[in-house]
Amino acid sequence: KEFYIMQGELYTTGKLGREGLQVFDAKKMLDGKPEYVVFNGKTAGLGTQMKAEVGDRVRMYVGNGGVSAVSSFHVVGEIFDTVYPEASMGGAVFKNVQTTIVPAGGATIVEFTVNYPGKYVLVDHALMRTDKGAWGVLEVSGEPDPAIFDGEFTEHSHEGH
């Protein structure tokens, strides 16, 4: 499964949650104080459309349109098996990462396999941004494997999570 996530900041004259037209506020932009920080252009922009099955390999292309904030991209309950920093498919690769930096104007690619059903929340780990709209949900369906939480953990594997 592949998904594209774009984080962005909206600088508006209206207060957070105001319905209707939101007029741009240049002073808020110059001060670096966005009224909204969102995924895919709006609050709840990733609320219900991302779905996967247990066992699926998931690849997320994560961009940060900025204009000023660095994103600390994280999926609650998952570890990224592979991260391609700066979205460099032929360059450096990081393994077993829980949160990755996405600079303003930059991108990253993360990959992981979902092993358990549930709702996995996507956030910018500067968590105050969730109240401004930067969150999403990856809904994973399928059969749970009880050994994941109740299994025997006497040997350590350094692969995966």
C-alpha cells in the first residue's frame, strides 16, 4: 500500500475552527505562528481514507510544504522498518526508526509492515499540532496475532520491530 501525506501550515485571520472563508494573515506567517497545521490541506485530511490489511507492506511518501516548521513525522504504534531521509531512494537508508524529521520544503519516505489490526494515528510529534489539524488514521483490518503481545520473548531479533 502506498500513501502520500503532505503537511502544511495555514496562516489565517480567523480563529482556529472558524467555518467559511479563511483569509490569509501575512503577519502570522512572518511570525511563524500558523493557525492550522494540517495533513493534505485540511483538518482531518487523512481521517478515514487510509486502509491496509494485516501483513501489508506500507510505504508513505511524506512531504512538508512548510513554510517554516520542521515536521517530526510519527505513526503511533509503529516503527518504520526503513526510512529514506530527504526522500533519497538511492542514498542513505535508516532502519528501525520511530520518528523522522521532514524539513520545511522537504520530504521523506517511510516503510513498515502492519502486523496487528487497529487504528494507527499519524502525527507530527510536536503534538500540540494535532489540535491544529496535523493528524490522520491508518486503519488496519485483519486477524490479530496474540503472540505479538503475549508471546515468548526469550530471543532478540534485530530485524524489523
